[in-house]
Amino acid sequence: MFGRFENRPRSTNSARFAETNRVEGGIRLGVSAQLANHGHFLAQARIWQALTCLLLIAIVYGRLVLFGIVFSTLSAQSDPCLASVVLRGRTRSNQARRRSGSITATSDIAASYSRYSSDLQDESSIDQQQRKCREKAEQLGQTIPSELEFFDEAVSGTKKERNGLSAMMKAAREGRFESVYFDSLSRLARESVISLPMLKEFVYVLRIRVIAVADGIDSNLENWELLANFMSWNHEYYLKGLRASVLRGQEEAVLNDWSAGDWCFGYGSEPIPGTERVRKGRRPKPRMRVLVNEEHAAWVRRIFCWFVEEKREIAWIVRELNRLKAPKDHRATTPDWRHDLVRKVLGNEKYIGIWPWGRKTNVRNPLTGQIIQEARPPEEAAKWVRERPQLRLIEDLQFFKAKALLDEFENKYGPVRGEAGRLRGSVPGQATPRHMLQGLFKCRCGATLQVCGVDGKYLGCPNFKRGLCRSKTYLLREIAEQRLSEAIAQRILAQPVWLDAIAQETQRDWDMSQKDSPSELIEIEKKLQEVARRIQRLLDEIERDPEDKIKRDPEDLQEVRDRLRERRKERMQLERRRMELQATAAAPAQPPTREWIKSKLTMLREVLKTGGADANAAICGLVGGQIIVEEGSTPGRKRKHLIGRFTLSTVSALTAIGLEKAGDDLAAERIEELTVTFAKDPPWEAVANRVKELVDEGVPFGKIGAMIPCHRSWVAKGLALWYRRRGLEPPDGRAMRNGRRKSAD
């Protein structure tokens, strides 16, 4: 080894220096290359960071454009002169509103709005939010009076219609404050399509300063809209995350056969010991499991027995359940049973051990907050179906027999039902009356009497079928129409006092209408002339040169024809209204006279005799919309009847004959309470007066029946009826017969 070194030629000092420089240069080049690579990586990182920021800005700006919200030019300006112009504009607007009397607030008066959405929270949440708003207002030199602290309790932020929020918006539009505080924008709304338009109205329309304490938003700062949009978006997506978390927790309970709150009537729930130790939270609750409630299960078995084995109708079952005061489901809001509840029990497959879950999901309208349920796909809901044989209450054969009977009823009434299974019919309160008494009579229990009985000749209380009312007496429609017409005619037409009162009221209203309001007939004539001119122009457009028709778009011609059809319909309505005014003389040229009023009342009487929708409208106007009826009895008779009570007034009489009261002066109004007995006259009523006359003449009872002629039992009954109609005690018929016989001997 030493020999090799000895044999190697020696290098000079310059050679060693060159070698050293070469090695050091290589090292420097390597280090430079590494530094260059590191710099390249740093540059790439900076580029990716810049691209990420640009992407985030593009997403936010795209969302703003999507909702029609662009950056405000004023908020982007930093010119102090322009800011002073904006402030002067706000001051002038507020000063103008104060001068007009629509604002009483000063610059240091503010308002606050607080809200919590869960029933599990209490008023302390509202107090905490209001305290934070007051502290922030004090820092800015403002005060929040107690009457301007608006709040909503247990109301979701997705709902637009809230009492506290509506009151705050009303106070803001009245100019009662110049600043509004929120603990967070999530308290204002959980939907950006609700919160952002409100913020815009506050700042740019009402000139009100908006401050969100926790979110750091102040509308007096630049670019507050960007932060408000981002926070509103964040609060909105919080609900979506919460929804997913709740669904995940419920799905875990379903798959582990725990209670998911879906148990129905006949069941209950109890805690599972030890499960609270594996749950998170400050006060964890144990898991629950479903069990059979034997008390309620007995009622379920009884309902199936009534329906399947005893062949009872659902109406009978409902009435019996209400009579026996049977309990209901834990989610029920009323104590009484109804037909649909019994049908749900009979068709619930949980009673044979099949427990579905999640067949429907909630879908919320973001504009109003209204929630509707939509069906999930069957394949998605199939994974949540559970079989629980230990919770079976009904045998399969009995359940499927009930299902077959329900299907038979559905097929029977299927042609008269809609897509949702509801019976086709008119909306309550919006139906065209089909008879004179429709919707007129109300029972003491509050229900409106409905058509029932053979051929619909009667009216009855619907609550009696459900066991909620004891009034089982039917009202014969023919007798009711006759008695009402007679009672009204005896008061209004037969009594001069009523006729004078109605004439005076009509004269007073005519004077006021002539002085204050223009004639409706003149206005209709003007509208008819204008509609006629428009129709003529449309006809000219259609009857243009045929060559021009070829050049024009067919859709344009169809649009012209549609407009022509609408104008003709409008003309027909105006002409009909003109004919009504001319026929009824709603605005007579001369003051109304007593004879004119009497003729109108006579026409009203004829309308009541004919019946139908016109009679229903007239009699509803006369009696104030309803007649309260209750059961009554006649001495000596077992069968009960109905007694109706209502009020007649001069104002209602004017409404019935087609006149509206022009003023609010009710000092001269005549009011009278009427009681009508809707009892069918017995056949001996027709001979009661004749029987009394013959008895007074001394004719024996045995000969009176042959002289009239009538059945011999009608003599005593007719005489008793004559006395009772006059409030007198009828005499003893047996004693009278014996006395007459002795006198004859």
C-alpha cells in the first residue's frame, strides 16, 4: 500500500489547490441545486395557495350571483366624501320620516331579536341573547328599551312567519328604532333566502344598522355583505348536517331494535339499564325498548273483534269508544275518537309484528319553512323493516280479514274519492248551497247539522254518531223551512213596527250613500265602454289582410284570440252586474218609500218559499249566519223535537233584501230574539179549534168525533192541545166525559 503511494507522482501546490476548488465547487453546486429545488417547491405551494384562494372567492361570488346578490357599489367605496354623502342621505331620510310623524326614534334607540327553536330549551336562552345584545349596544352608546326586545320561543328559524319577527319588522317599518342587534344571524333565520332579503331591507330600504354580535357583522363596516352571505350560508348548512346526524342516530336505534319513537296505540316504552353509560353528553339518557301496554292492547283487540267478528260498522265503533271513554295514542291531541283513527288501527301491520320505519321523509320549502312528507323509494325503506313477533297483538287471519273488509269499503267508495283517498267534495265554507238550510243550523255541542236520514229529508248532529253529543233527534227539513218562513213573515211583514224600522234604516242609508259614495251603475257603464273599445281593437287585429296573417307568427294570433276571449268574459260579467243593479234597484234614483220596502220584503218571502241557494243566502243574512238548536219535549208526548233560537234585526233585514248598511250608526237598530219550535203538528191540531167550540156548546164527547168527523181519540187530544197552546192546564177528559154522560141521562 505504501508502495503505491510512493509510486504515485507527487502533485504540486497548484494541483492540490485546483483539486480542492473542484471538490468545493461540486459541493456548492449540489447545495445550489437543492436550494433551487426547494425554491421551486415553495413557488408551487404559493401558486396552489393562490389558486385555492381564487377558487374560494369564485365559489362565494358565484353563490352571490346565484341568489341575485351582487357587491354593493357603495360598500366597496373607501372615499370619505362618498361615505359622508351616504350618511347625509340616511339622516335626511330619517328626518323626513320624523317630520311626517311616522318615526319617533332617536339615533341612540335600538332593538334586538332573539329566538330559540327547541322545546327542550327555556327562557334563559332568550335572556342570554338579550344580555349580549344590550352589552354590545352599551359599548356603541345605544340603549335597547324592553318594548323593543323582540323574541320567539320554540320556533324554527326556517319559518318565515313568526310572531316576534313580524312584530320587529312592523316596528322597523314604522321607524321606531335605527339599529337592530342579533346574537347571531342564525337567530334571524336558518335559510339564506329568508335572512339576506331582510338584511337588505334593513340596510338599504329602512336605513337601519344591523349588528350580529357573535358573527362580527356590522353594516357600517365595509364588505359586511360578504361576511353576512358567508355566515348565512354556514347557518343554513348547519341544519343539513344536523339532519344527517339525527338520521344516523335514529338509524342506529332502528337497526339495533331499540325504540325510535315510532310505537303506536297498544304499546309503550321503557329504558334499557346500563345503556346510558355508553352514550355521550353531560346528562346521557338510556336507550329505550318497545313493550306491550296491556291496558291499551285490550282496546286494540276489542276493536278488531267488533269489526271482524261482530261485523260492527266503523261509526258504531267510534261511538262506542267515545261512550266508554277509551284511551288513545300518546301523540293524540284530542280525547275523542274519529273514523280515520279507527281505520288506522285496523290497517296497522305493527299489530302482527311487522314494524316498518322511514317510509316517508320530511321535505321543507325554503321560502316559507312549510314541511311536507314525501315517500322514500321502497328499496331504501326496506332495510329498516323489522320483525317483532314478541309484540304481536292480533292473529294474522283476523288482521287480513279486517284488511279485506277495509279494501272492500275502499273499492265501494273509490269512485267518489280523490288521489289522496279523501272523499271528493267542496271545501268547507266555500260550497255552493244546494238547499235552503245548508250550514244554517248548529247544535249546542258546536257541530253543524248535516243532511241524514231516508232520502236526505232530515238534518242531524254528526257528533252523535261519534258519541260526543246526546242530541239524537233529527230535524225534518220540510218542517224547518216552513216554521222559519212563518216566523220571519210574522215578525217583518205582519208587524208595522218592523216595517217602519226597516224603512227608516233604509232612508238613512240612502241619504249617506247619495252623499258619500258614487253610483256603481255609472262606473260599470264606463267600464263597459272601455271593454267594448278593447274588443274592437282585438277584432281589427284578427281581421287584418290575409297576406299579413301568413307572415305573422301563429302563436301571436292565438294570444290575440285568448285575450279576446278574456275581454268578452269580462264584458259578460259587467253586463250581468248592470242587470242586477237595474233589476234590484240597488241605487234608486228616488228615496226609498214604505211601499218600495214592502215590495222588497214580499219578494224576499217568495224567495224563501222557492228554496235553493238564493233562499239560503237570504235566510243566512236574516238570522246572522246560524241558528242554535237543542232538544225539547212536549208534555204528553215521548218523542222529542228541536227548538231553534236566533236573532232578527233591521240591519240583517237590509242585508237580506240586497242592501248594505252605509254607516256604522246602530243606535236606531231594532233587535228581537226569536224561538221557533220545529215539531211536526199532530193530525188533531187541525180539529182542535172545532173541538173546543163543540165542547163549549155542550156537545157530548161521543158525538163530537162523528160531527167533525175524526177519530174519537182526537177529541180529547185536540182539546188538550188547544189549552196547552195558550199556556193553560187542560181539563180532565175522563171527568168531562162522565159529566156529560150524567147530564145526558
